[in-house]
Amino acid sequence: MEDLDRLKRAAQGRAAWIGLRNETGDREWHWSQPGVEFHESSSPTIIPTLANWTAAQHYCRERHTHLISGLDQLDQRDQERSDTSECYTNEKLLWTGLFRDTWGWSDGSNSSFRHWEQGDQHLTKGYVHDNKNCAKLGPQGQWIRDHCDHPHPFICYDKLIILVKENKTWEDAMDYCRHHHLDLAWFNTPNLQRMVQERAKMADSKFVWVGLHYKCLLGRWIWLSGHCVHGDDHNWKKPGYNDCGVNGAMERGGSNKWVKKPSENKYNFICAERR
């Protein structure tokens, strides 16, 4: 919710347009929990209270994490149910985090995160013919549908991260970024990391190169910005040192873990833009 807090501060309590628009076409299915890989330490919690889907989603976000999302989480829930004689609920039907809508972000990103205000009948009951096809940020930070021709302040963002959908080696990707932008992307804050993860999800290759490389003489992983990275950092899929001949990439799917790949492999890559 950190990004929502930043939006609220930027809007200063006023209604302001955000880049979400209702594209009146085929609906797409999304998981309520966007881009988060299932962790074995998590466990489903059955809530016996009856609620509609949006109220259930709001409840889970406030008191847990999200509505149960993804096949791994659903499989674990079925396994736990078969391993115990406890009856979770008298209800045979339970809400999951799968939903379908026609809303899309204006920059083409595919984030499935939604934060609608509670009580919008057109969302909870499926009415879609009131022509309120643009989204604005409300005073409390929740999203409100409105007519696109209504005047409101609006929030812009600077594109600090660029995904290049060309397959290149790590060195060629670095040269491209330095010639056309700033450099291969590095990130040392949670906000920048989330931005890179969002771009990685849109890649055509399974992995994307980032500005992380291994210095054999130093025995250290280093960002192109000069910041060192520990070999046991929690972002690594497989922690460890002694990694000569490989450079750092990010997974396109799951929780976008860092991976070590031979420098001559060719992937899409992410550049940092000049600020």
C-alpha cells in the first residue's frame, strides 16, 4: 500500500485523474494478488462470514494479504482440506481472487491491482452502461469511476525505467542503454524495484537483463551504479558467490527473483532513463 500512500500525498486530498480507463471490449481475467509468487510459509484462512466479492477482497487486504490467488495457493488449500477432518464452513462455495474486468492502464502496463471505493453498484452488480469510464483518486485514496470529460487535476509520473523488447547479450544491452538512455537499470529502493518488476512482467523473454554484474577480482556482485549486493540477498533465487562468467537478470514471472545467467545469453533488458 506504500504506492497508494504516495498517490494520496500527491493529490493533497483532492480528486485527481489516474491512468486507469474502462476499455469497453472483451473482459480479461486477473488474480487479485498481482505478481506475487506463493510462499510455502503462507497458509489459507477460511473466513465464514458471508460477503460479496468486493467486500471480501477489502476484508482480506485489511486483515490478511489478498483473496486466495494462483493455482499454487488453491492447490495448497485443497491439500489442507483433505488432510484434516475439520469442516471449514457450511458453505460449499468460496470466493477466490480471480476476477474479470475491462479496465486497463493508459501506459499499457498489466497490473491487476484494483482499489475501488466500496459501494459502487455498477462494479458490484456488473452494470457498465453509465459511461463513467475513467478512474480518479478519491480524497481517501480509493479509486472512483467518473465521466472522462469531467475536469479534475491529474497525476503524472516520470518514466524512469524502460523495457527494451530486443534480445541482446548483457554487454550489448549495456551498450544500447548507455547510447540511447542512461545505463542498464539498477535499483536500491523498494519503489524502483517495483517499477522494474512491473516492466519485467511485460517482457517477451523469460528473463530480462538488469545492471547487475559479478566482479571476479573482488568476488562481489555490484550494480552498475557502484553499489555492492550481498550474494545471500533475499532477492536472489539461488544465493551464493564465486559466480565468474555470469551477470544478473530478473525473472519475468512469479515474484521476479534475481537469477545468474551466462553473459552471452540473449534476453530483453531494462534501461534506466536519464532524470
